[in-house]
Amino acid sequence: MYMNNNYKKIIYVLLTLLALLALFGLFTAISRIGKTKLTVMRVPEDAKITINNQPASVGDNYIKPGKYTVKASKKGFASDEVVVNLAKTPSTAYLIPTPVSAEAKQWFKDNPDQQLKREGIAGQRTDQESKAVLANNEIIRLLPVTIVEEGPFSLDYGTNPNVKNKVFIEVSDSSPVGRVNALHWIRSHGFDPTDLDIRFDDFSNPLVKNLVPLQTGVDE
């Protein structure tokens, strides 16, 4: 009888634990409805994390889709931040505050493993940014290109420092006909030139360059 009672108690405790775990899982699932996972990775690992200036957790954060500024800060380091446009797909923010004080620089020298982690995160961040640029500028998959027969003109691209994840399209080595054909080439490949930042590096608008004040014919 004594063994049976102990066995029942064990079963009761196990069932209670399973019920609590199920309730916790249900609560967690409900709390994450309509939210997306944003994972934060940083070095140094004890850097403080904020999302839109609110304290956040290192690792996984579940928040509603939107635009967020994620920042990592630590004494002796220049803070680092990234802007994340969080959609329904999970995303990762890579943060690498830069050591500026002598103590912070020495800390990295004394912890080479952390320096390696920092370099790894920096590489992942660069890869992420490259993919974002490519996703927002599909035309660059086709560039650079040079056309002689229907031009001439050359097309290439450069980064736009004023617009995140955007590039400008550069038209060069072109004749007047080539510049027109460059726009036709862009359209023929499914892109609208009016949606692009197109720059002609060998063309100056004569109406602006040679602008002369109008003569009214009236003597002062």
C-alpha cells in the first residue's frame, strides 16, 4: 500500500508538471501571435541592447512587424546600431560596438576569441546587407554591361549613401543615341527607368551649364 501511494504521488507530480509545461507553451504561443522573431547577436557579449530605446533581450525577441532601431552599447565602446524593417519573416540584427578606450582595446587583445567572434558577426552583417541590397535592386544582377552595337553605352551601379539598401545606376561611355538606348535596354529587361536613380556621368545639361541671363532690351 505504501509503494502504491508513492507511485500515485509520482504520477500526480509528473502530470502536474506536464500540465504546467503545456500551459506555459500555450501562453507563449498566444503571446507571440502577430509577432516576428528578431534575434540580436553582439560582441562584446555583455553589451546592453535596446530596441527603439527600450531595453531588450540578447537572443530572440518577439515583436510586431515594423521599423526598429536596434542598438548595442558598452562603456569604453562606440555604440553600434542597425535599422531593421521587420516583416513576417524572422530577422537577425548583428551589432559590433567599436572599442575606443585603451581598456576596451586591451580587452580584445586579452580575449582573442571575442575578436574572432566580432569578425564573424561583422562578416554575417556584411553578407546580410549585401543580400538586402540585391533584393531591393534586382537590376544589379545584370550589371555591369557594355553595349557597342546599339550605343555605345555602359551600365554599372554604385551605392547610394543617402538611401539604405539602394543603389544608383550609372550610364557612361555613351553617345546621345547611346543614352536613349540605355533607357530602352533597362525597359527591355523589365525595369522602369523612372523607378531608378539613373546618373549620366558623361553628360552635362547645356541648358544649365551655358545658361545666360535674358536680355530685356531695356537700358538701365
